[in-house]
Amino acid sequence: MVWFFVLCSAAWGQWDRFRGPNGTGVSEGAGLPSEFGAGKNLIWRTPLPPGHSSPVIGGGRIYLTAVEHDRLFTLCLEPGTGRTLWRREAPRPRREKLHSLNNPASPTPVTDGESVYAFFPDFGLLSYTRDGKERWRLPLGPFTNVYGVGVSPVLADDVVVLSIDQDKNSFIVAVGRNDGKVRWQKPRPEALSGASTPVVVTRTGSPSLILAPASFRMDVYSARDGEAMWWVRGLPSEMKSVAVVVGDLVYVSGFNTPENDPGKQVSLPTWQELLARDDANKDGAIQKEEVSDERTKKYWPFIDTGGRGQIVESEWNLYRAVMAAENGLYVFRMGSRGDATARLVWKYQRSVPQLPSLVVYRDVVYMVNDRGVLTTLDAGTGQMLRQDRVRGVSDNYYASPVAGDGKIFLASHNGVVAVLRAGGQQELLAANALDEEIFATPAIADGRLYVRTVAALYCFGMR
């Protein structure tokens, strides 16, 4: 089997999807600044409505999504000046429940340079030409993700792919790139409330593969018909990070709760033991008011997937499986057919992120968790090279790190973008304070760094 991995570093002038070329977070461009801010290496700053989606760049356009006065928009900007070229409103027939860290415009668009494809959980998918003419629209949902859906669409061959992992009835769907019609849809029965955007691998003479991590397993689908070609089991119970493909290795990480760290799992009663302890009215279910332990009360919204105010045996057994799973970074060698779980190369299970995806750059893995602990690992062996807080400072990180020009860029929630020299020792080159909160992952294209804050999109470069 001949593999060709779509790292399209080829087109270093584009950053076409969430986390850039095939979700790697890596650009092969040069000339990126280490120091930048309001008065240094700033090319332009464009005020924007709120939105957590990241900028994507392709075909001489920048695309983002936003929410303004309760209305949803796809925005198009000119890379050279930051000037807004057009904005198009999407329908909003509903208001889905969101976690406080989520946003109605969290999913990042994807572009092929000629068209852009945007997903709004409160509506569905829309496609526009690069000049803003609507090509098609496809209503989807409503959805039942306890956090609100945050996954982004991707392109594979001639389809737009969206992986919807939710509290129940999870699925992956492929839509015709040119007509917006559903080509295929497959259930993902084990998948829970995740938000891992798929990655794509092309194969010489065969349909592309779609790698889609989910609770407990990662399935790899054919872009042609959705057939599960191979899969791995034993993954964490909640997956939000993007898998990274480098050569024939797949890096996939997940984190649910601190109690899912190895050695910290708690012993939960069986269903029959729970009934004997808590089923006061003897109806064979557990009502919320019957629960006697604080942990079950804490996780009730995640256990009661039916939202009925009671839990039944299947929900409790799923909760037990969720809490028994282990957080970690798992590295597998690419499979071909069937169960590839045994192709595990190495794993690492300390300070694993829940939201930020990792970067593999110049043979080093960079993994920053939500609390700002950065771990650098040897990409081939998993040996830890260093573990420390970014800049030695406690801060939260929701954006994923990106890399290019021998540098690693890490954007903190408080608006400080740290720049490290590539290498396992985490050498700090600069800490650039933008004084605006950051949720969106930065983008890199044409020797420019694009950073979206809660108030604006910045373009930095050395001119």
C-alpha cells in the first residue's frame, strides 16, 4: 500500500482547515516573527464580532465565522489588508445549549481555495464561493452534546465530512462538495460528547481515509462510502483533540476527568449494587433525588443521557466504562484492515490536554494542557524531554499550539502568545501580550501569523 499524507505543506501560503494542513498545526513557511504586538511587526488589526472559530486561508481569502447581535455570519477578509470583503448571514432556527467556554461560532470553516464550507450547530452546513455567492445549504441537527457541538468540517476527495459526537445517536456524515447532498452517513454508537475534528489521509489509486477519534476508539473510514477500514480500541472516554499523522504514525490524545488519570480511577458499584443502595422507591431506576454520593451528583448531566431525571442500567454501565478509561496520548502505526489496536507504538499519560491538540515538529511532540503545563517528548520513542509551565506562569490554554520557521507558538487564554525555539528544552524566545482573551487557534500562511482574539483578528509579520 502506498501512502501519501496530505500535509499540503506544499502550499505553505494556505491554512485551509482547523489547525492548517491536515490538522497538523505546522507550516513549512519561513520569516515568522518572534516578537509582535500593537507596536511591533503588526501588519494589520481588524475588529471582529465574537467567535471561537480559527481563521483559515486559501485562494487569496481569509474566512472565519462569528456571532453578532444573536445572528450568525461567515466572514471573508483580504489577507493583505484585513479589509472585510463580504459577510453572509446563516439561518438560526434554534439556540443549542452551550458550555461557558463554547460559542455559537466555534467550528472553523474549511476551504479548497475556490469555495468555503461553514458549519453552525444552530443550523447546519453552508457553502459559498470565494466571492460570497451561496452555493448550497444543508440543515442538520438539532444536536445533544452536553458541551454544545464544537467540531469543524473537513474535505476528503469530493465530500465535506462532519463527525458529530454527542450524548446519543452520534454519527459521521459526508456531503457532496458541489451539491450539498448527503452521500453517506454512518452511526458511531460508542461515541459520546467529543469534539475531535477528523484528519484525512490520501492513498494512491484508492479513496482517501478519514481518521475520526471518538470515545474508546478511533475509526478510519473510506471517503467513498463510509466503510470502516480499520480502527483502534482502548482510547480515552472523551476526545476533543485532533489526531496528528506523521509518516505512518498516528498521534491521538484524550482527557476526560482527573479521575481518568492512571491509578486515580475510583471503584463504582455495579448496577445491582447501586439499586440496592439508592433505589428507595424500588422502581428499577435511580431518580436524581435518590442519589446518595456526591460524585454521581456531580456527573449527573453526563450520566442521564436521556435527560429524563433518572438513570437506567445502560446509562450506568456506560458511566462505569467512561470512568474506567484512561487519559493519555497514544501513538499507533497506521493500519490497513480491521482491528489495529496491537499496532500501538508508545503511550504517555501525564498532564494530557483536554482541549488543545498537540504538534509534532522536527521530531518533537509539543503538548500543552488546559492548565498551561507543556510537555515535550521524543516523537519516535515517547521519552519525556521536559515538562514545565509555559513561561513558568500559571495560565489556561484553549487554543492549540502551532509551529513554523523553527518556532512554536502557544496562545494563552489571557492573551499572551509565547514563542519557543523548536526543540525539546522549551527555550522561550518571546512572550507577546495582546491584552485580549484568546480561544481560537492561530493560523500561519505566507510568512504571516494570524491571531484571533475575542475582539479582533491580528496579522503579524516581518514585512
